[in-house]
Amino acid sequence: MESKSGNFNFPIIIIIFAVAIGILFLINYPSPVELNSDQQNGEEDEQQIEVEEEQIEQEIEIIENPDMPVIEPELPQVVEQIIQEEIADQMNDCPFGKELRSTPENPMTYTCKLITLENGGQFGDVRLSINEGKFEQPEIQVKKGTTVTWIMRDKTAGAGGDVPYHQVTEENGLFDSGFLFVSGDNKFSFVFDEVGEFKYFCPPHPWMEGTIIVVE
Ligand SMILES: [Cu+2]
């Protein structure tokens, strides 16, 4: 019996010993799962740092390169609506041949800028009026080949001066309307086939001036 019980107890002691070593091992060493997650955290941190560094580099690039488009922060809808209404109001104040435009340098600042007019629309040609002693659209820009027509609308006796007519005369003699009298349906057309800037005036009223800019 003695040898039997001795033989029987020995493996139990070994097993208890092995289990104890096992427990100690588990307490002292982090589990593979913990190891893994630590490593993952480390990688995530590195990625985060890389992303932040990239963002900083991009910001620096934007400051250094003014040609890069500036992304405006999104405005609340009400503010956006007010701005649009303001633009629409100002648009109505732009003279003929100009439109409200912003520049890339000042995307929030709008000013009336020349647009290029060309044949087409209601009359086919581009129509300007002479009224109350002045050229009513003193500066326009047209595409090469455009017909510009001046309509005499001034019905004031003496046409704002001492003669009852106005005249459209290019300063270098490129065109001359002759007398456009206050009475009758008087108008004058000229086709601009050359690129350039053409200044014209009214000889009896030299303070009446205008410019036609012709572009390709
Ligand atoms: Cu005149």
C-alpha cells in the first residue's frame, strides 16, 4: 500500500508544481493579445503623427503658394443667402458691358469688370446710346468682328451744346458718323475688325468721350 500511495502522490505533486509555474508565467508575462494591442497602438500613433505632419506640410505649402485654391470655410446658409442677395443688388448697379466679378486674390470682393460683348442677342449688334449730352456706355469690350451701333436718343434742343447734333469720331479717323441730329431716327454702325483700343469723341462737344476695346 505504501509504495502504491507513494506512486500515486508523486505525479500529483508534479502536476501542482507545473500548474504553479504556469500561473507564475502568466502573471509575469503579458499575454500575446496584450503584446499585439500595444504594438497596434504604437503603429496607430505613428500613423497619426505622419498624418499630422502631412497636414502641417500642406498648410505651409498653401501659405507659400498663393496660386493654390483657397478653400473657404462653409458659411451658414443664412449668411450665404445674404451675401448672394448683396451680390445680386450690386450686379444691378454695374453699367452696360460690365459684370460683377471677384478675383482669385480677393474671392470675397466683387467689382464691376468689363465683359466681352459680341454680335447676337436682341438686335444682332451691340447697341450704345447717346443721350442727355453724353455717350451713355463710355467703355465697352467687344470680340473682333463685332458691329457696334450708336443710337442718337438725345432730343434736347442744342444736344447739350450749341449745335443740334452729336457725332461719333474716332481720334485717328478710323470712323466718323457725321452729324447725328436730335430730330429723326439717327444711328451709326461700325464693324470692329482690328484688335486694339479705339478712343472716340464728339467734335462739337469734346468732353464727350468713349472707348471700344477689341479683343480676339
Ligand atoms: Cu455731342
